[in-house]
Amino acid sequence: MIDISEGELNYLITEYLKNYDIWDIKTILRGKYYNAPIEEIKDNLVSAGQFKYNFLSELAEKESYEHVIDALSNTDYYPILMNYDGTNLPEIENQLDKLYYQRLFNAIGTPKSSDRKLFSKLIRTEIDIKNIKTMFRMKKEGIEDGELEDLVIDGGLRLSLKEINSLVPLPFADFINSLEKYPYWDAISDFASPDMESLVDLETSLTKYSIKSAASFSHEYPLSIVPIMDYMINKKNEVNNLRIIIRGKAVNLDDEIIRNQLVI
């Protein structure tokens, strides 16, 4: 996509695909944290951003996370990574996500062209979905309100930080009820309940909503950047589905459990 695009389109796609650089950094650091085999770490790398596979492969082969971070000292991610002490990985991952979206919004600027407006709408919807997933996870895990507020990302389309801050302190049942007024409710209403045991179905449904939104925009604006975004999102989803199937089969999960996790 980068090779065949030019101008503003190339610029926006390049910035968007930097999420794979974030993914790869997280994957390598997690691998080092859990002492995963080097080949296993490499198998989960996706060279679709600015980092070439040879560079990522070299990072995966580093002896420790300190050596990985040193090798990234000339990147924009280093000021965040230098604060990693081997124990605070979730905090570092969250800061990397925030940096990614901050840079993405800087790239979009004040959206004036139709491409930038649509691109912004897609990204802001994506942030809403991420924040809803984060709030459900943290609520289920009993994370303190102050900590939860640090984990959400600013810039959502329907859920501003002010609204999120009003939702966070609510008891779980009230939190769920308060989501009924948002357009994402239809996607989660069948799965969200105070006594829900798993978030898998809810998160899968939210991911489906995100993909359908991109497809809807694509059909409505066929000559914009959106069809390209829709294509990339669907390709990413296909790969995720394949991973779910392969990993599920590897651990002998029931076919129905695997099927319920697929985003189709």
C-alpha cells in the first residue's frame, strides 16, 4: 500500500501502519519478559510499519530487554522505553499506544479534506472501541479508578475523556447501563451484564462493529482513503482469525469456542 500510493494518501497510510511498529516492540518485550523462544517471538512479528524484518529479527535475538531498548535509542519510542524496568510492561505498552495516536492525530491535523475527515472518523471510532474494551477489562479486574483513567486514550469519536471519567467511578452494573446511550450498545447488549464471566464475546462483537463501520464508510465514500483502510483492516482481521484457529487447534480447544472468537 505504501509503495503504490503517493502524496497525502501515502503519508496517512504510512502513519497508520506505524501501529505495527508498536505491535512488534510490544511482542519483543513480552517475549523477553516471559523468556519465550526467539523463533516464537519472530513468528509473531509483523514487518508492515517502518521497521524492516531484518531489524526486528535482530531485536528478537538480543540477549535482554535492555539490549533491545538500547537498539531503539534512535527512535521516537526511546523516551518511553527507557523507563521500562522489567516490571512495568503494561504501563509502557499503554504509553506507546498513546504516543501512536498522538502522532496519528498530529499527522491528520485539523481535517479539512474529505480524506482526512473520514480518516479521522475511522481512527476516533477505533479509539472508542479500544477504550470500551479497556474499561470492561479493568472493571472486571478491579483496577482502581485513578489507574483506569491513566489507561484510556484521548480522542474518541463518541466517548470523550470527560464522559469516560464520569463512567469510570460507577459500579459495574451502572457502568453497563450508562453505555446504552452510545451507538456501540447494540454490539454489546447481548453480552454485557453485571455477572458476565468472560469478555471474549463482548470484545469480539466490538471488533466486528469496528470492521463493519469501516466497510460502511467504504461503500459510502468509494473514491476516498476509506476503501484502502477497509482493505487493510480486513486483511489484518483475516490474519487474526487464522491465528485464533491455529492456536485453538494447537491446544485442542473445542471448535465452538474457536468459532465464537472469530470475527467474520
